[in-house]
Amino acid sequence: MEYLELFLKSIFIDNMVFAFFLGMCSYLAVSKKVSTAVGLGAAVIFVLAITVPLNFLLDKYILREGALVWLGPEYADYDLSFLTFILFIATIATMVQLVEIIVEKFSPSLYNSLGIFLPLIAVNCAILGGSLFMQQKEFATISHAAVYGIGSGIGWFLAILAIAAIREKIRYSNVPAPLRGLGITFILTGLMAIGFMSFGGMLTGGDEEEVKETKAAQIENEETTKEVAENTNVIILK
């Protein structure tokens, strides 16, 4: 259940596009056709699914303060966190290069349609954001990081697929001239972001109940403490 909740939250609530507006360059530029959007979205899923767990291992065993203790007690005080961005981007660039080679080999038409935006995944802020959010959330295991990476990739995929499908439809609609192009795209993105926000109440309902229960328990403990204090004062006065 914990993994399912993390998976759904990374797709709908913490969506890279609609919650944090990350990866907007590729989102806007490659969303004119559904076929192209599907190809780029699949590439993003693959890169996030691989790089987030790899960067989790880098962070846990190399970058954190004291992470090098496995090399020996004399390395316990080392802190390589200043290398976070360099190593994270190096890992991402390696995976993107692998994706580029695979796509060029097996689907040259998709490779040509994606153009410069396929290698630019390496500097896509949604990809780097997935690893940085993973580091911020301090996941306990690599499986949590993998679930978060896959979910974040699927969330970005759904976002670009949805906007691509809508942009193909509105191409035949009578959109006012000032709103054609990026104008109507930004409006649609905002409306979809509002729609995705509605999932927040569905997935955090249990958390709210837990908070209420915790508050009720705290109130009961405070009342009990007051009663004990009053009884103690009475006994002392006697």
C-alpha cells in the first residue's frame, strides 16, 4: 500500500508538469503531435526509471556526509554533497545517450521527429528534478526511489500526451486569433493542473484522518496531565 500511494502521488499530486512546471520546454515544443509526444514521454519514463535509483545509490553511498564510512572509519567525516549536481547530471547524460542510440537504431523516423529535444533530455529540469526530489524526500530504500522515478515519468508522459491530443483537436477549432498557439496551450495547461489538483483530496484523506486522531490523542494526554498535576497539588497541599 505504501508503494501504491507513493506511485499515485508521484503521478497525480506531485506531477512534474502540473505541480512544479518542470520540463516545460519539451512539453510545449514536442506536444504538437501525439505520436511524437508518446515517443518523448516513453524516453522520459525510461530515463527517470533508471537515473533516480542510480542517483539514490550515489547519494546514499558516496555523496552524503559520512556516506563513505563503508570504505573505512577514517572516511566517516567526508562530505561530498557539493558534487551532487555534477554526478547527477553525469548519470542522466549517460542514460540519455543510451536512449538516443536505441531510438536512432530502432526508430529513425521518431528520432528525426524528436530532433534536438531528445538529447536535450539530459538538461531537462524534470529529469534532474526527479533525482533532487528523491534526495529531498530521503527515501529509505532503492525500491522507493524506483517507484518514485517510474511514477514521475508516467506523470510527465500523461501530461504531454494529454496536451498533444488536445492540441491536435483544437487545430480544427475556431480559437480566437490572439490565443492561437502557446496562448491556448498555457490556458489548457492551467486547467489540467487544476484538474490534477483534485486528486490531492483523494490520496491524502487517510493522512488527514491520522492527523485528527493524533490531535485527539494529544488533547487527551494534555487533559490527563492536567488532572494528574491537579491531584498532585491537592496531595501536596494536604
